[in-house]
Amino acid sequence: MPELRKDPVLGRWVIISTERGRRPSDFKPEERSSTGGFCPLCEGNEDKTPPEVLAFRNNGTPPNTQGWSLRVVPNKFPALRIEGDLNREGDGVYDKMTGIGAHEVVIETPLHHETLATLPLEAVENVLRAYRERIVDLRRDRRFQYVLVFKNHGQAAGASLEHSHSQIIALPIVPKRVKEEIEGAKNYFNYKDRCVFCDIISQELNQRKRIIAENSGFVSVAPFASNFPFESWVLPKTYHPNFGFMEPFA
Amino acid sequence: MPELRKDPVLGRWVIISTERGRRPSDFKPEERSSTGGFCPLCEGNEDKTPPEVLAFRNNGTPPNTQGWSLRVVPNKFPALRIEGDLNREGDGVYDKMTGIGAHEVVIETPLHHETLATLPLEAVENVLRAYRERIVDLRRDRRFQYVLVFKNHGQAAGASLEHSHSQIIALPIVPKRVKEEIEGAKNYFNYKDRCVFCDIISQELNQRKRIIAENSGFVSVAPFASNFPFESWVLPKTYHPNFGFMEPFA
């Protein structure tokens, strides 16, 4: 059973999940190319994943069979377990809780060699739509405090399977980094009576020095204080506190 | 000129240093072995580095010649510049300051193929002694708020040169992570009237579940809430607020 442990100095929660060391990998150590073996995420191998929790399918095809353009399935080697109660416990100076949460895999395409960059536009839209639908659904579980969507592209980024996919994790805590973002935005608002993200968007649109792309709904910028090369932010131009509340944008 | 930029939401300072992209590398992309070319850190190549700021040398050998067991030199491709004044400036919602600081390289051995793990004990002691001497010296510069020592071992960790070395950076700000550690320790002390690190040491010595090594002066533990595999902490058993103030331990 995975466990959440709190750093007694920093107050940050860490997932301790020993089982995940046993998950399969497409990538051999010391080698950067794929092994080209069996892929559980490919069309036709639906019985090799846990049953789907969401899928976009051709009309009439039954769940967990061929005929899908996108599937969301529970991760077979989850960092956190969906079953069980959230128990909190102390051990002297240390605090821990049971590793309750959801860990899902968004299989973005039935085809092994496609990537987000090569998919047609409507397939990319479906990926974003799947994120939103799963976030809205997972928010209903009262044990969860935060839903995180992430994508590791390639072995160097930590991906263990080559087939294009992203991951969704629902957590029983709010990550420290997110708390700090909320806190920072609150402090800014308390001082200025303005939203910090609205101020950033307005300055970037004005200066036009760091804009990567823009349309009527969104602007993408290279942040002023980037943490890594090619970091980019996508910001909605109209005020939106939560991705799960957004309507599809035409 | 490098620049420090503040993330307007998180309040974290980031070093923006475009010049460092031009530094040399022993490692070609797509290749994990060394290129075996010329090494500026090897004995005999003292004129290929900036003049040493500290060295442990055989009696009578002049600075910047052969005959040393350890040298500390300024980094030829520094992330921060030592020359200049610390200027702070705003640009609308953004804050920045000049990238003033020190960036030094500790060349741990004259021999190219030695590592910290293969060096004799007294050479390792000298590395720690060099860290302390440089920290004490850099603290005298009133522009600096924090001195950071780090070591990247191997290409995967970010090392660009194979020859065993570590780096010292003096910063005009206290990193957010360190501020949070100080803040966390303060909060704990305010609530418990006890030092959180003393409590951790006492519980670990009692439980003996996570101790890696121990002698009369220090204890090394695998932290309760590790952030990465094989993370380990080395803690002095007697209360010490600053590594720079420590006396050599016999």
C-alpha cells in the first residue's frame, strides 16, 4: 500500500510507493531506442489494461473493444490506490496518511507511433476534453483535494512506455507548490486588489516581448522567470479559476 | 550580464544566464562515455583556468603551477558575475536584479580518473575543508546572502566535465527552498520550544530504522519523506547552525 509522508521541516507531502519499481518499461537502461515489443496501449490490446473509465468511440462499439480514438484507464501500477479510507497517523515527529488517490492513463491515440505533435487537431481537442471530463468526475470524490494532469514525452522525461499517453493523478492533499501559487496570488490580490495573472497577461500583451502564440481565447507566453529552457504558459484571456469549469472554445 | 528574475506568483528568484550555453562539454549528445579530449582541470593545465583562490599545495610550489592536491578557481563560465553593484529594478509586474554572485569550481584531485569514492580519506577531508574555507571567505562579501555547495556526478546529473569537481555559488538572495526550511524550523520551534533537527536525530537514533552510518560526531539517515531514491542526510549530533562555523572533527 502506498503511503503519503510529510517532511517535518518543509511541510511537504511525498508519495512513497515501492510497488511502482516493478512496472514494465519500453526502454532498456543504457539505450535510447524502443525495444519494439508488445504494447498494452495499442488498439486490439484492450484486455491488457484495466477497464476504461472514459473512451471516445465509434458509434456502437462496446467498451473495452476496438474502435476508439481515445481511452482513459486506471494505471495498472498506480502511485496511489483508489480503494480504502484516508487514515492519518503520527509517529513521533513524523506524520503520514494512507496513499489514497486515483492514477489514470489517457491513451491519446490507438496508433503506436503517433504523438501529440502529429495528431490531427480534433484528436488534440479530444485529449483536452478528456482531461476536463476526468477532472470534473474526480472532483466529486470527497477524499481528493487536487487533480494533477501531466505528460512525460520520451524516456529522458521519465516515460516508461513509448505509446503517446498522459497521466492524471488525484491527490488527498494540495501539493505545496500549488498552495504556494495560491498563496502568492492571494498576497498579490490583498496588496493590489488585482489578479496577478490578469496583470501578467495585460503586461505581456502590451510589451509583446515574450508571446509565443495568441488567439481570441488564449495567449501563450515564455514566462519572465522561466525555470527551464522552453518553459511556456498557456493562459486564458478571460478570467477562469479552474480548468474543469471551462467550456469548449470555438 | 546574467540577471536574477523574480517569479511574480511564487516569489522565487531565478538565475537567467544565457552565456552558460557556450561552456565546453566532455559529453556529446546521444553518447554517455567521455570524449577523452583535453581536460582544463588536470594537473599541468593550471594556466587554462582562472587563477586559484585557494589551493592545498606541496611546500614551496608557487600558485597556479603543478604540485597541488586540491584547487579552487573561479568558474570560467559563471552563472553569476563577481564584478559590479547589486542593482534592483522593476518592470511593471516584474522584479529583477543584476546577477551578482560568485561561482567557483573545487577541483578535488589532480588526477582525471579519480572520484570522491576512490580518493584517500585525507583528500576527502580536504574537499570538506575547502568548502568551509570558501564559505567563511565568501560570507565576508556583504552583497551575498547565501552560499550553496553542490556536486554533479556524471552527465545524467548535469556535469559537463568528467574530472571530479564540485561547485560553490554565492547568491545575493536566500533561495526560496532554504527560506522555507528556516521558516519550517522556526514554526516548529515556536510550537514545541524544541529544534526540529534535534528531534529528528533523537527519534532516528532511538528507532534505528533509517540510519545509514553513525560515528561520535555525525549521523547519516535516509529521510522519512525522501524526495528521490538514495537521498541521504548527514547531521551533526551536536547543535551546529552553520557549516562554516564547524571545527574539524577528530
